[in-house]
Amino acid sequence: MIPTIIVHGGAKTITDDKIAANNVGCTAAVEAGWAVLISGGTAAEAVEAATRVLEADPTFNAGLGATLNSDGEVELDAAIMEGSLSWGAMAPPTPGANAAVQGIRHPISVARKIMDEKPRLLVARGGERFAVDCGAEMCKKEDLIAEEQWQQWKEDQEVIDRPNTIGCVALDASGVLAAGTSTGGTTKQQQGRVGDTAIVGCGLYADNKIGGCSTTGDGESIIPVVLAKTAIDFLTGDRHPDEAAQMAIDALASKVKGEAGCILIDRQGRVGWAYNSSHMACAYMTVGQDKVAAFTKK
Ligand code: GLY
């Protein structure tokens, strides 16, 4: 099988001053995941490695620098799914004064650990306790707030290019597909809100027989159309992932009039992506490319 990896940095509006940061961040994420794939690592390991890079980069709405909720807190959701149809997800809001003194730097890594557990979806304090128990990198919740997001929240500025969710899909040499997604949700979202990102079929999906998908956009639009699974279903009949991705976004736009994007890899290692926002940061790498291809517009 041909190892392949694709990441997205969110369907959003990218102002001119942020184009370079989006390209650099997505390229670095692909390089991290690609290094895992070409050294014989699994698709899930590659997705985790790439997603961790995006979570650590305040350019993106995930991990450090995620958008802030109604209470001025970072609440993170992340999920990962392997094409074997095992799946794990976490959505650890840090509500009010409860266990909110602690944060999780890389929720994608905790989601990956949950893949081997039951229950499969842990939220709020339960997710945080699990993260502590499994030795995840914890921090003060304030440590995940970036200056720019704090200023926007405090001054109630219009947020132009902040959301949306980041994600990754990878195919490894043994033919296993994995998809991952990570987010801070929507700006000033109600404390405790959980969007599509942690919900299998909506924020992500992977099936080794067909393909893998990670989505980005407004959860309230993505959830009703089960966007990731819808995109995977459009891959049947060997349809090219670019066409399948576009069909999924068209279906969302016609049914719920939302803004979203998605990335796909099919079982042959072909990549596709589509969005109906102004921009979507995206980068990919496969055998035969001499360097990562990175874009903010198609
Ligand atoms: N796609 C991220 C969210 O709606 O929470």
C-alpha cells in the first residue's frame, strides 16, 4: 500500500497576514506524520503525530490557542478512529470551578489511548481524570489560552479567521486508514457545548475497505448530515476522493446551508478535499512527491 497523509487546518476565512502561518503549520504537521509513516509506523500513530503539531501551534483552533468559550475557557474535543472500526474520542470541557484547574495539552493523544478502552467517549472531568491516569501531558487550563484569543474574547472583537477544527487522515503501508480531529469548538460557545469533532461519523470516519475522512466546520451543520460518513459513502464505486469530498460539501450546503470542509484518503491512497468557506488550510504528502503540497485555497 502507498503511505499517504493529509491534514487540514480548518475551513475558515484566512486573512493575508495568516496565510504563511497556516501553510507552515500544516506542512510541519504533514512532515511529522510522514516521518512516522515512512519509518513503518501505523496510520493512527501518524495521525496523532501530525495532530499534535497542529495542537501545539496557536495558528489553529485546537490545543494551545484554541478559541474561548462563553466563560473565557479553552474546552477541547478530539477524536481518532482506525479503519478497523475501533474508535476512541474525548471531549473534556473544563466547566466552571470544577476540575477546570487542569488542562490537556494534546487531547488527540488521550483520544488515542481511549481507543483501547470502554467507555469510548469520556467528557469533562471523566476525560480529565482518564488523561491524568494514563500519564497525559497536563497543564493549567490558562496555559492553553493564547494572547490573541484572550484579547478577542475580552474585547468582544469580531473573530475573522479563528475557527475551525483541525484534522488528519493517514494510510499506512499495511493498508490501515486512520482519521483524527481536534478542536476548541466555536467562539464563545456555551460552556459544555460539544460539536461534531468528537462524534464518529460526523467529525471523522475511517473504514479500511473504503477510506478515511476528517471534517471541519460548524458542528450544528455537520451533525445533521453526518458529514464524515456521508463523504465516505460517496467514495463507493471508486469515485475519486476530490469528487466525493465536493459531493459531501454540496449535500451539506443544500440540506443545512452550513459552512464546512473535509479531507479524504481512499484505500488506494488517493487524496481529496473540498470546502465551501472562503479558505481551507490543507497539506498532503504521498510517495512520489518531493515535498509537501500545502494550500489555503483550492
Ligand atoms: N467543528 C467544531 C465544532 O463545531 O465544535
